[in-house]
Amino acid sequence: MSDTQTMIENRPPSVATLFTQRVDATPDAEAFRYPLPSTTADGPSEWASLSWRETADRVYAIAAGLVALGVRSEDRVAVLSTTRIEWIIADLGVMCAGGATTTVYPSTNAEEAAYILADSGSRVLVAEDATQLAKALAHRADLPELQHVVVFDAEGVDAVIEAGAGADDGGADDGGADGDEAGFVLTLDDLEKRGRAHQEAHPSAVKDRIDAITATQLATLIYTSGTTGRPKGVRLPHDNWSYMAKAIAATGLITRDDVQYLWLPLAHVFGKVLTSGQIEVGHVTAVDGRIDKIVENLPVVQPTYMAAVPRIFEKVYNGVSAKARAGGPAKYKIFQWAAGVAREYAKVTQDNFRRTGTASAPFRLTAQHKLADTLVYGKLREAFGGRLRAAVSGSAALSPEIGYFFAGAGVHVLEGYGLTESSAASFVNPGEAYRTGTVGKPLPGTEVRIAEDGEILLRGPGIMDGYHGQPEKTAEVLEADGWFHTGDIGELSNDGYLTITDRKKDLIKTSGGKYIAPTEVEIQFKAICPLVSNLVVVGAGRNYCSALIALDEAALLGWAAENGLAGRAYAEVVAAPAVTELIQGYVDQLNEGLQRWQTVKKFRILPRDLDVEHGDLTPSLKLKRPAVEREFQGLIDEMYAGQNER
């Protein structure tokens, strides 16, 4: 048996045990950095840190507090908050109490939040602030199992409680955020105080809970954000996370010396799995979920690795391109040249590494790359903090051309692949041997095969137990022998690298019988057009393909300022004939590289960008095609009026 197999197979029974082992091994090492709340309003934030011992002190106090509130083994405790240090310590506290964390996106509306709380049977809700508390109080009568709400930030909570009590006789009128024993709402500080008192009275309470946790015990209930229909609760036991922790460490991609910048939603499986890897390896994680602070935080945190979704890399690329264009024709020409050199250099070096094991390039290209590095790439790396060794991209497909650009510029984007049902990290590119355009190789211990229809099937310790309370839905995707049907179409190379083609359900079949993978066309367009934010290819049952195009507001308004449209609002600019003409040029360029049946015959520019708030994207920024098509059905009908064009 190999060392890797031994490490993975001899994994601890629970995340709680994994955490205690980390605390015991490196109690005084730095574990987390986080911005102080008092400094986050304006200007640069001041950061504080926690050692593993200090983290454990709070985690165990929270765990004991939950035990004191009556939380039992596998009882669900929901967390409704943005990504912040309290999210992580609350989650660990829940698991150390033997409970299971139900994750809820902070952007979830009150109705859907109530659905998740009710469906999960959550007994406690950990809410970020008064805004999130109000979602629970608005539907408290529908949540008979909910016994307590714990809030991170107390400001405004009393007013929400009073309003809730006035609107509903069953409201929280038996206590405020003062930690009174009978109170429905208490603060995180109150919970920790209760926990410490419980620890004094019952010193072994938390240890006993941790020791009793089994590998098959539920640790996390994550509701798929769902591109269609109601979200389903994915049941992930402790063993899933213990396996992920060991398997991620076995890849060698992260080390004790790393500093991770974590901003992804912890309600999403991608963000959640990053904490497991950190606990196993013991490196530092800087936590701040405010997306508008990423650019400001990177030079301060100076991460050695971070994870992101493709939209972030697309926005960075478009932003750099727009900035170069604003600098004048000469500067923009230099950027375009440097971008071309980056792509060529990345393709050549990756190909040579694949064939010879050495990432080499011809002398002329190497010289060009060195000059481009001085002029362009160095500044780009500094914007990421100057120490970024690798960035992991997941949740959706990244355009290979954008990936090659970053690779050639020295920002190594390692694409990975997984689903909520597979605990996120099923595949990842292997460090120096990464191949842009693929999602890499399976993690140690994960099996993969491609079905006859091209669907990717997975089996291994990371696969879910099933959907919460939905055995029939579970049976649709999980075979008796453990093979999970991902719903994604892909190809596996002879040496084990996986390429994702599309979602099985998203494949378009035209009226002419041709199958088209819309994602393939969409990511090609994103590499061509620096103004695009989102593209939705339409054409199922039609005799040609069309597209709905949403433009990036910052990039578009930058272009508008240079082309006689300065000072106009976004909606005015996108309606201008000059913009349609500009985008037509990019569509023509796209079509040159497509098969005839894939080409986009017509398009419409949307009056706004697609976003989470309008229901166009999931909280993890995945496209909700049915929702977008319903919203803009009138524009689609315009493009197919008559359907005579072929």
C-alpha cells in the first residue's frame, strides 16, 4: 500500500477529531486572519489573527453552548451569513457538538430560507445580523422545530424582534438578544458564555460528543442552489470531509507555509471544502467574504494560493484590458501583444512539459515573454499580492484562452471539478503538470468512468449519502454500487485528465438533429469579447442558434467614454447602434471558429447584466438558463420570428 493510500484510508472518523488533532499538533501556530469589524466601514481594514489554540477555545465554547441549548447528535444547526471568521468557528462548533450544519446563502430570500430551515428540520439558526434574523421571524409560525436563533451582530436585533412580535403572536416576545434563558434570540457572545459555564459544570461534555461521532454521522446539509426547481438537501457525513482533507493534502498542492485568501461563500461546497484542507495541513487562512474588498485585500494578505470562480478571472482580464485601452492606442497595443505572447508561451510550455517533463520554450518566445513580463505581467502578479503560487478555479468552466493568458502571465490557474454531491473536490489539476482547458486528474481515492452517452460517473469516499428526505431523487443519480451520475458530459484522456464538455441537460438539439454544447460556444465568446459578462446560447428545437448577451458594466462604460457615449447610463449605452455593431464584430469572429450548425445567427444585447438578485445566476454564479430564457422570452421570440433563416 502506498503512503498516499495509507494516509487516506487511515483518516479520522470526523472533522471534529481532525480539528482536535490539528490543535494538539500546532496549538500556537497562526490559524486565521480576519478584518476587525470596527475597521471595515471605510478605508483599509485592520486585521487580527487567531492561533489554533485560540480558535479551539471559541469552537469548544460554542459547542458546549449548543449542547446546553439541547442540540443532540445530528441535530441540524443552520448558518445564514456571509463568509467571515464567525462562520467557520460556528460551523466547527456545531460539528464538535455532534450536530450537523445546514448552510444557507445570505442572499437567499425569506421564503426560500424558511423552506430550507423547515425541510432540514433545523433546531437552531445562526444568523449574521438583524437582516438575516428577520427572514426567520417572518416565517416563524412555519418553523415549529426552530428553538433558538444565535446572531453574530446584535445591532438592530431588538427592533427586528419587536417588529416580529408585533406582526405575529408567535413572535420572539419572550426575550431579546440579552441571553436570557427563556430567550429565542441570543448573541454569539451569549452562546459562548453559556458554553463556558457548561464546560465548568461538565468538563468532558465536548470531548464526549467528539468521541461519540462516527464516520457515517451527518456533518453538513448543503442545499443545491438549483438551476431549476426547489433546492435539494445534500447529505454529507463526517467521512466525506475527513476524506477530502486527506486527499487534498495528498495532492501536495498546499503546504504548512501557505497563506490562503478565502472569500468564497462558505454556504457553497467549494468554499466549505477549503476549510477541511486547511485543518489537515495547518496553514493560515485569511477570511473576508466581501467581494468588493478583494482588490484591496490581496496586496495586504499576499496569499500564496486562493480559490475563485471563473467570473472573477474573467472580470480581472476584462478590467486589465479596459485599463490598457484607456491608456491610449500604444498602451493597448502593448497589452494585446503581451496577451498573445502569454497565451503562446503557456501553450508551448505546457505542451513541452507534457511531452518531455520540462516546461521549456524556444529562445525567441522566451525573450518576448521576458520583455512582456517586465511591461505587463509583473504588474498583474503584484495586483494579486505578489506571492500567488496558484489559484484554483471551479464551479463552472473557465475559457481556455483566459486560462492560457493567466498561465503565461505567471498566475497559474488550476481548474478543478466537483459537485455538491461529491463534496466539491473530485478533480484538480496537478500543480506543475496542469493542463489549461482540463479539470485535471481525480483526487486519490476517487474513481471515474465515462458512460456510453458521455456522462461522467464518480465513485468514492467523497460521494454524498443522498438527498435529504428524497430517496426517489437519490435513486435517480446514485446507483446501488456507489456510482454517482454527475449529469455532466466529459472526455477522459489516456493519462487521466478530464475535460468537461457540458451539462447533459443543457445540450441543445436543433431542429436539424445536430447536438450543440452551449457552454463550449459561450466560453469561446468570453475569450474573444472583452466587454462580455454573460452569454446564453439558445437553439433547442430551432433551426439555428441565437444568443442573449449581457455586457460587463465597468468595461462597457469605459469603452463608451472613449467612443462618444460618455456620461450615459448602462441601459442607454447598450441600446446604442454603435454597441450592436461592435458586438456583431465579435460574434462574426466567434462564428469563424465554429461549425456551421454551431454559429450564432442572431443575438440581442440585454438591457442589464445577469445577476443573483434577479434570479439569473445561482449564488455560486452558475447560469440559470430556464430562468433567463423565461425572463427574456420576448427577445428570443424576436430572433425566431418566422424561423426561415438557415
